[in-house]
Amino acid sequence: MAVARLDTLKDDVTRFDPHLVICSQPNTVESNGRPAWFEVPPDPDRFAKLCFDGEHSETANPALEELLRVVDDTERLIRTKPDSCNC
């Protein structure tokens, strides 16, 4: 796990190459095989956007349980499908 500031997000994501990014910003970084990106905006009236294994979905104001489910699902995905789709 790593924490990145928004002003260094692109460089940090490129350097760390994580399987999952949870961020308040949309994905503007080359995926490099990353299976998941969860955009959770600070404004609860905006939809959170999830890209998981190449599939896109939206949800309103996700709770902590939803974030933890995405973490667990990403871990399971990289163990069972190492060639997952890019996000």
C-alpha cells in the first residue's frame, strides 16, 4: 500500500504500479495492466466510478464496506486471473 498526493499522482502510480488505485481523480495514467481504479469524489452528490477488470460501473456515495469489497475483489482477481483487463 502507498499513499500519493494529487500533484504527484501520475508519477507515483507509474513508479509503484499498483493493482488497485483508490483516488478522488479520474484515471489519466497509462494502465500498464492495472485491473482496478476506483474514483471516489469528495463530493457525496457525485457518483463514484469503478473500473474493474475492464468493466465500468458507478455507485452513489460508497460506504467503507464497498471500498473494502473492491480491495478484496481485486486481490482475488489478481490471484485467479493474472491477465485481467486494463483500467
